[in-house]
Amino acid sequence: MCAPMAARLSIRTCQQMTWIFGGGDSGEKTQEPGYIYLDRDVHSLSQYIVLITNEEDFKHELKCLNIEADFPFVIPGAHATVHHFTRKPGDSDIAMVCMPPNPKNSIAQIAGLLAHEAVHIWKEHVRLIGEKNPSEEFEAYGIQNITQTLLSAYLRQTGRRHIMARK
């Protein structure tokens, strides 16, 4: 079954916010109020980002998105590839980062590859929103955010939790 295309907010409950801001924890289970804290981002990307770590999932996602294309999961000779798609005018664009796991890569190498792909995503975002000359800080924070999002997804999908490369 194909997952619906939807933006995912980082939401926090009242109890989580109390913990973040150093409030006391009595250990009691309390009923949550009917509201939640939302993500504090002030700028959203013009693209949905998805990280795909295997060719089977890549083909499945293309089928789910009704994208008929004959191109490789990862460009030959590359360690990772970002594919940009627009399904139809008015839809949000999609940045699909394809990067198969390589157990020989260290976390630093993985982060470097994902940062490289994040720059491609950022450049496309800037083009899509018509920004001709983004400030250095805007650009740095944008690329940092995309890189962290991709790295978190990579670690979740591959189960990698250590810093050194496997030998």
C-alpha cells in the first residue's frame, strides 16, 4: 500500500515540552490536554523529501507516484543520487534521495554524501521559490536542516548507530 503524500510535523505534547524546558516530573501519569506544540520552523521547503535506500523501494515509490521513467536508482559511478519530480502543475515537488547502504562507509562519509545531496535539494528549493540571492545564514541553516533530516532518516532505515565504519 502506498503512503499518502503529506508533510510531517514534529509535534510535542505538553509533557514533552515540560521535560525540554526543565519542568519537574512527578512521575504521575496525567491526561494530556487537547493541544500540542508544533514544529518551530519558520520556513518550509518547497519539496517533499524522501530517502530511499534500496532499488525495490525506489521502484515501488515511483509506481505509487505514477511516475513512469527509465532511469537508474543511483547514477552509475555515484554513491548517491537525488531525483527531482513534479507530479503536475500546482503540486509540491519531490526530492527523492537514493543512497544504498555501504557498510564500509564511516558516519563521516555518510554525512558528507547526504550533505552533498542536501545542497542539490537546497539549490532546487531556492530556484522553485524564486530566491535569487539567499543570505549565507539562510542557506547554511537550510542545508543543515536538510542534512540532519536525511541523516536521521538514513540511520533509522539502516539501523546504523555507531560512529566508526564496519570492518
